[in-house]
Amino acid sequence: MARLGHRSVAPGRQSSQPLTSVLLAGAVVIATSAFAADTLNPDALKRLVHQDCGSCHGLSLKGGLGPDLRSQTLQHYDQDVLTGVILDGIPDTAMPPWRPLITEEEAEWIARYLLQQEAQ
Amino acid sequence: MKQLILGLAATLMMTSAHAEPTATGDLGLVIERAKGSVLLVDQSDRAALARIEGLGDLSHASLVYSPDERFAYVFGRDGGLTKVDIVTRQIVNRVVQAGNAIGGAISDDGQLVAVSNYEPGGVRVFDSNTLELVADIPTGSKTIGLVDAPGRRFVFTMWDSGETWIADFATGTPEITKIPDMGKNPYDALITANGRTYITGLFGEDGLTALDLWAEAPEPIRVLPDYGRGQEEMPVYKMPHLEGWALTGREFVLPAVGHHEVLWIDADTLTETGRTQTHGQPVFAMARPDGRQVWVNFAHPLNDTIQVIDSVTKDIIHEFKPGPAVLHMEFTPRGHEVWISVRDANKVMVYDTQTFEKLREIEADSPSGIFFTARAHRTGL
């Protein structure tokens, strides 16, 4: 599993569990990637997108310090490109890498979610 | 008959209004970000009094108060500027003044309300009575760090171009002074309580940049330009806020960017006097009004925790977890209590700042910013 090998991009981070295990803290301390993949939690991911991505991109994703993330704006991006941006950030911009906090499956889910949102 | 009843009801209401005037000095508003409402709260009773709805998208919303502590001007993310009467508990006016806004300020005389906008980038200034547009100041950039300064002035900074502008409304038509080279990607700013020093935090480079607003021609003053150099930066999942940069005795304390620490800076010389390692990326580092303690909250995913730092020893003296997603803290004006919004617990929690005992939990819907009316009398708030 390539994903685990990439978790070291942010040395010194205190929390490197995938989102699912953060939310289930105490239930499963060491989440395996298979476990994470099997237990994608859409509600938790939606919450992450709107509340935490939303701190730069706006609660309704209309943009803020970071750009507009509504589906009509993102349509010309491939899902894979978006997934890569979510996982690794964009150097020299305020977009951070989320790889320390979420799995590849979770990033793929978010990219798909962003592209498929109803036009607002 | 119906009219008579309405008339009677109105008379009764007026009578009771005369009998019990509403004192607003210990009231406050809590932003309910998801619902587009504000919760009117009473600091002394530690209670919610009323919910006022219909304010639009309130993610990242903030507000300022009129000098008489009766009206709140609420700045919404969707560009909405809403004037709320906290005595009658109603919205009295609302304009949608831009597509995407980030904050606002009220002039020292209370007559002008300014809003800074991401889209279209710039500042718009409104009459505080009527909310009619007084001035439109396009900047061509996402505009951040808008504060009021003494002398009917507003100061604000551009994320994209790294300029700070001072708009002087003393004579009616605004006179704009532009100060270039403040640094790369300023993300927020504050003004000291005496209105003299404006400091902007930089995301795109190390350090901060200050302006002495008492100078004839203010020049950028670099603060901690070597801060963080040679150290690996950590990802920033939420930009710190600088409103809470606080003066503790002779020092400012402020959140570092990309590092898990707060920085202490001598207020006179603007040189570093210390660092305190913290639990995570600080978002707010707020001094208790007496300056003796600094309370710090953190970015996702460590945003369930608060640390309290003693400003004399610079040591962490208390750490606790109020709950999921601690977004904001507001001290009572003399600092004996602190109100903390815990978004995902749907609660505002009130703590004693001496004993750290929890005194009360107040139900609120996804609460974020908490604003007590005492802010009406503070420059920069």
C-alpha cells in the first residue's frame, strides 16, 4: 500500500491517523488502510469539506482566501488531479497537503464529491 | 376591535419598555454559522435571551457595535451587512454589498461602517444609520486585516499585492495613503488598542510587518524576519486570527504560522522575547483583559483543546478539552470569565478564568464568534 509510505511528508505532526480513526478515536487506535477504506464515512467527510476546507474556501464552497470549489467551477479538472491537490497541496500557495490527515480513498471521495455536487 | 387590541398591545409594550429599559452593557451576540442566525446572550446571567434569524451565510462572520451598544453590524461571508437592534431583537436593515466578504470595522465616531471584500476585492464604506454606500475603494486584491484607526480612518491590507492602504475619512472624501512592500501574502492584521501600531502577519514569508501610524509617512517595519528560517514548516490547515494578538504587560503574544508555538514580542522594540511550544497550530492567542493569562485554541485536527499560558513565566499552566471544534473565545470585559464556542458540541461554554471551573453550558447552533458589547469602546474591535 503506497499510501502508508507517504505519511511522512510532514515530520513532527502529532496526528497522522486517517480521518476515520480520528473520529473514532479510542475505538481503533491503529487503523489499517483496509479498515479505513471499508469504513469511509460520508457524513464525516462532508463535514470535513464544509467545515474545514470551508475555513478557506467558504462553508458553501463559494471561495474565500482559497478559490471557489463549486462543481461548475471545477468541471475542467480531472478527478485524479483534484485528488492529487488534496493529498499533496500546491507548493508556494496556502493549500496544504492533507495526506497527513486523510487516506487516498478519502481524498478520492472528496474529489468526486466536489465534482458531483449539485450546482448551487 | 382588532385595531383596539393592537393599540392596547402596543401601549402595553411601550409601557413595559418604559418600566424596564434594556441595558445592553453586559449583553453579547454569538454567531450561529450554519443557520444564519445570531444568539443574543446575557453575560451576567450566563444565559441566551433570543435568537435573531435571517442573516445569510455566517461562516467566518464577525460584527462590530455602535457606540451606544444598541446596534450590531454583522459581516457575513456572502457579502451581507446586517444591522441588528439588540434592544428590540430585530434586524433593522440588511444589504448584500459584495459577493464574498471577510470582515469589517466601525469608525471611531460610529458613523461609518467599512467592509473588506474578497470578491470584488476592496473595501466598501457605509453610513451606519442608513447602510447607504458612502465610498467604494476597489483594491484589485483580496482585502484582509481591515481595522478602524483614530481620526476617522480605516487601515487594510491586500493578500495578493502585499500593500497596506490607509483611508482617511476626516474630511468626507476619503484620502488614500498606499504603503507598498508590506510582504508576501499578508493574511490578517491587528491594530493595538491605542491605535498606534498596525501589524500584519505574513503567510508567504517569515515574520510580520508593522506600521507606526503616528509617523508622518508610515514605513514597513519588519518584525522577526528570520522567524522559522531553516525549520521545516508544518501544513497550515487554518489561518491564525490576529485580532486576539494581545498586549500582556510589555509584550505582544501572537500565533506562529506553520509552527506549533506562540511568539512573544517586545511592544516597544518589536523584537522577540520568547516562544512557547503549544499543542498544535494556534488559531487565536487571546490575552485575558488584565494580560496575566493567554488562552490559545488550535487548528483542525487538534481543535478540541485549549491551553492557558501564564504571561509572566510563559509556561502552560492549564490544558483542557472543552469539546469538538473550539472556534472562538471571548472574555468578560474584566476577565473573570471566558465564553468558548464549541461548534460540534452545539454549545457555548462559560469558564471561570481563576479556577478553570466550567460554570455553564449554553445551547447554540454551530456557534463560532462570540462578541460582547464592551467591544464598542475598543479601537480595533
